[in-house]
Amino acid sequence: MAFVITSPCKTEKAGECVEVCPVDCIEEGADMFFIDPDICIDCGACEAVCPVEAIFIEDEVPVEENEYIELNRKFFQG
């Protein structure tokens, strides 16, 4: 199960998550960051440093943010 970056990142896009990810699974898109679910090891390092609390484990993504689960996947399908 991967972590997912949700809508608060769109207004922040700070990048601390990229710096702490031990497997380099977070990439920058045009307006936010995305986590590659095939590479994420579920360590939680990114979640702990997100200044806007935009990162959730997939099972805990708020219902109103569910579209971001697919958006993160699609970003890496390419």
C-alpha cells in the first residue's frame, strides 16, 4: 500500500517530501508532487515532513480526496 499526495500540495508544493524519501518515489509535476505507488515502501518519512498534511496512506485518504489515488498512479503511467 502506497502513500498518496492530495490537494493541499497544489497550493504549497514545498518539496520536503522529496528530500526525505529513501527510495526516490516522489516526483514533481506541473502543479504538485506525486508518489509512485509501485516504488513507495510505505515508510512514512514523507508524511511526517509535509507542511500542509497532504500525504496519506492509501487506505486513509479522505473520501473527498479519493481522486488523488488515481491521479498519483496515472502520473507514472506515462
